[in-house]
Amino acid sequence: MLFRSIQNGTGAGSTYSFTKDNIDEYIAQFESTLSAHSDTRGLDIQIFPGCLNGGFRIMVGSFASVSRAEEVLTVLENVFNMDVAIASPNRNAITIQNLNNDILFETDLLSEMTVSPDKGDRIIYNGRSYKGCFRIDRYNLYKDALVLKNVVSIDDYVKSCLSSEFSENDDPELLKAMAVIFRTNAFNSIGEHESDGFDVCAGNHCRQYTGCGSYVTNGATESAVDAVSGKVIAYGGKPIHALYTESANTTVSSKDAISADLPYLSPLKKESLSDNELFGSWKREYSASDLSSIIRSAGYTEIVGSIKSVDVNKRGKASLYVASITFTDIFGNELTITGSEQIRKLFGGDLPSAEFAVSKAGKPVYVVYEDESGNVQTFSITLSGSPGYFVFAGDGVGSGMGLVIETASLLASKGSDYKDILNYFYKDVSIENI
């Protein structure tokens, strides 16, 4: 596209010097003059500010052809004694538009720029709304590479995270507890993306962040975040890795899940849980060749043939989560995977959790685990399913570490406040202001 610009210059005895502070005032004056003059009143042009070629400009339209741009240029030159020129298309320019596709600003700045809405408004990007402002960094001019960052207050970030995962109808104490968790993890993530130029990413590495479109102003989630503003969970004076999971009969220690020593993540068991309540929440079936394909697709080369057997070697300490599992193929090749999260991730998200029992359909298997008192418990279970298939039957959703949302909600409904809830799941921690 071709752009019309009115450059800094002198006209009708006045000196025009456009800066970021006065360009809006000049645009208003120019628009008023255009609408008042008979020769320019009917021009189909759009006026917006720009910062191109090292200076601020008043842009007067985007044109599909040189001939149309020249027609408008002639009219403006006849009416105004100003320095008017056609700006050729600039591949390095960034154009900011609103939802109506009106151009708001254009720039070819080579470093960064900030786009802010009017006070109290939100920015819409890819159909999602965001608070704060957007900062655009250009880090590779030749590849036209841009980094788009949402600069937002920590509380607005927490409100966005909380509202995208929880309901306005959830218990206020549960919402407060989760708000403290999200703030704790945000502070814990600062520095991990320093080389990228931002604090937290919007993906699963930090946590999914989709802006502020979900939460209701002055609603329950917003009130919960405001009530615990500034509070984090600390262990030894530092924010913890406040892991949490959707549901679980037992939780698992960080050592057995991710081979990390996080002492505040201790295994817990649901109260009054009996053996006949275990491994009944979900079930997955895989043929011998399916399992072999899953393993090879995950990058493991030890297995070359169909799977002959699957054996649970070890469960987490005081937990039902599988901490070590061995797959053996028909040629006798073995693959042992350690860590409940590594085991869950092997299946690419198809297994809801690593709290499961596994056997060939219709064949009994012994489940051996250590209870919270350190005593070894054993019971037998027979899993139904398609003949010849391996059946994985389990409970829980998620990593099984830290706070269990399902249990936390129950505690809140029984009168526990957010501090009680957090101290129930995270051992020897304190709730501190940061």
C-alpha cells in the first residue's frame, strides 16, 4: 500500500514541528481545516499519526495505487502550503488498527513501541481482551521478527489466570487459595525467560494465559485476588513451586514425580479411602502394537517390537502414583521409565494421571504400595477390557503434586479458610507479603 504523509515543514507563515506530544493536536486542527474547505471536504481519506524515517508524520490515508495517491496529493498541494509527499510501502513498518480496521498508528521504529488503551479500557488481540498495555519489540529487522508482550500488573495477571480456570460460583476461600498459588508461581517464574525479554510466557511452561476476557469486573474472582493482594507461599523465605493438580486419591512427592527435592510437597491421602474405591475413575486400553508405537513416537529406541508385558516396579512413597514402570517387547528388549510425570507424559496427555493399575484385560494384578504410616499394603485387582489389550485404570487428573483442587474445594465448603487450605497441602510453609 501507499501512504500519504504531511512532513515537518513550513506553511502559511507557521512552522510545524510534530512530536509525540503535539501530533494529536495538529491532527485535530488539520481534520477541522479539511472538513471546512470545499475542495477537501469530500476527500475519502483517513488521518492518523505515524513515526517514519526518523520523524513524526501526519498520515492521510492508505492508497491502493500510485495514481489515486497522486490525485489526493494534487488536491492537498493546491489547498495547503505544506510539505506533502507520498511515502512508499515500508516492509519494516508496524501498523496498529482497531476492531473496525481503522489505522491508529504506523511506525518503522527499529527498537520497541508501547500500545496503551484509554484508561480503564482493554486491548483486543486475536479475539481476546487484555488489560495493561502491549509492548512490541523488533529483534530481527531483516526477518521482520516481532515480540509482542502484554505488560500488566501482577494482580491483573492473577485475576486473568484465576478466572480462566475457576468459576465465579466457586467458594471464595478456594479462590483466595488459588490466587495466592498463581501469584507465588508468577514470582517464581521471573528470570526464567530473561533472555527472551519477558517474565512469564503464556504457554504451559509457566501457565496458560489468555488475557482478561473471562473475569467479571467486581466479581468473585476479582474480589478474591484483591483480598490476598501481595501474598505468596514461602519456604525458607523464598516463594515455593506451588504445584497443584485437579484431583487425586493420593498425592506424590516431587522426588517420585520429577526427581526434585521440594520438601514442602509431601504425599497425602484422601481420608477414609479403601482399596475397593481405587482405580475406578478412568480407563484406557492399548493393544501391544499401540504401546510400542507410543513408546517409539516418544523417542525411545529400546523397544522395537510389540509389547509383551508392562510391570509396575515401584509406586511413590506413601502414594499410589507409579514411580517406575518397565515395558518389555516380544524380543525381550526392556525400557524402564522413572518418575510419575515422565510416565504420564510418555502417553502425550492421554493418561489423565500416573495414579493407575495396569494389566492385560481379565488378568489379576497385585497392587503394592506404602501407606502414610510406612506399612506395605497389597491387594489384587482384575481389570476388564478388550481381550488381549493392556488396560490402564486409574484415578485423578494431573501431576498429583501439591494442592488437590477437588479436596481443597471440599475443605473450603467445611469452613477452612485459604491459609488452612494452603497449609494442609504445603508442609512447613508460611504465607507472606511480597
